[in-house]
Amino acid sequence: MKVRHTLICFFFLSLQDGNTGLTNAQIPSVYTGTEGGDITVTCPFSSRGVRKFFCKRKCKPEDILIETTGVRDQRGRYNITYERGFFLDNVFVSITQLTKSDSGLYSCGLDRSNITFEIIVVDALLDGSPPEETSLYTRAGGNIVVGCSFIFSGSRKYFCKEECKEKDILVETTGFTAERGRYSIRYTERSLTDVSVYVSITQLTKSDSGRYRCCLDRRLLPDSYRGFEIIVTDGLQNRGNSDGANVEIALYENCHPASTSEPTYESLDPASRDQNQTYATLTHTHNTNAAVCVSLSTATLP
């Protein structure tokens, strides 16, 4: 009976990993950071060491981001700190000002021991706390990644648009990853009460603007979801006549152009006393996401 039980458990774990081809034990811990933010990962070790290092991918010499034999060090956006404990020694590694290119596999190490983990950089991380729906402004031609955090696991995971009827489903899976054209979905499970669904769209166009949901099917319970809105813009808009007397430039990046703003009027040529003076209107717009929208208008006064 013991042999038969072992075989059944092994087969079950292999099925759970769906499209990844990895067992749960082989999937590293996944940490999520938002673009422009910072992230810190703690790596505990049961043995002491002298050399501490932080590297990417396979940790070849060219992959080493920072290493030290001291207590702490910094190299550009990368930081490492070593802290001795009673039972465990901790190596803290961090990256500041995250970009999408920072997504990938990493290792933090102490002498010959190392711990592998993955970082996923997203445009937004939704956990169900207010605001209930987030608006994301992005440019045409780019990519967008959204992380949705849940406190329970689910069997079927799907990414849909607008009313989320069957025809609105963009991509779905009962495994860990799936891809359908420009749409992809990924499921990670740190525990039964700490799971995430990552959804992405590549090569964005204006027609991608709209409301979206990342969802978890809870079998006998109603499906749970996180909602968000995507607004795809050209990024740069110019309006004016042929001689450039009137020019308006609007640049929006993950901010709402309708937010409260206060204009500032400034002459482009303060030293000039000519009546045909050119003035500029520079507007700073702030929103709850701490982003800044800038709108610049110029006009030639008669």
C-alpha cells in the first residue's frame, strides 16, 4: 500500500504544473514589484559565510550584479546587506527603480550556497483593496502586465474583457501558464491563501482600450476577479497651425488627464518687450497614483 500511495502522489504533482513542465518543488518563489518602485528579497541561510552575492540568470561571472565580503554594499540600483542571526543568517538583496527588463530569475548567495527566486515587474498589482478599479494609461505599441493577488486558490484562471462572457475571454488555463496571440496568463501559488494571476497584452493598439478582469474559478463558489481599465494613447499629441503659433503637447503615462490641475503661465522670452510675445501654459496634473501629467500649450499673443 505504501508503494502505491507514493506513485499516486507523484503523478498528481506532475499534473498540477500544467504547461510549465516543472514540479512544484522546482518552481522558485515569485516576488512582484511595480515598475518604478523598489523590491527587497530576504534569503535565509543555515550556515555562515564570507562572500555574499546577488546575480541574475545562471550566475555566470557576467551575471553577477553585486558581491561583497563585507556587511553591505551597493552598486547602481542593486543593494546587498548581510545580517547574522541566532539560528539563521540573512542576506537581503534589493533593486530600486524597477523596469520591465528586471523581470527574470535571480539568486542570492552566501559562499557556495544560493537561493533562487523570480521577480515579476508589473504595471499594477491589484489585491482587492480600494480603489476597486484601476485605470492604466499606456502608449500604443507597448506592453502591459498586471498582477492580481488572491487569498485563495482556484482551478480555472482566465483573462477577459468588458462583460466577461464566453466570447470575451482572451486566454484561459487550468494549469500554470497559457498564451493566445498577444494575450498571456500565468498562475503562481506561494500557499493556498497566497496566489497570484498575472495577465499581459503585447503590442498594444488603441482598440485595446477598455475594461478587463483577471479571474479565478472557485468551483462551487462565485468566481472572484480583479478589475482594471486600460487606456491606450498615442503618447504625444500636437495641435497647431502651419507656422506653429499655437501648439499643444499632452503626455500622459499611467495618470488621468481629467485630474485636478493648476496652470502656470510663463513667457518663453522674458527679456523681450515685443507686443507679439509668445507665452506658454505649463500644467502639472497630479493623481492618486503619484504620477505626473504634463500639458504644454503655446500661443502667440497679438
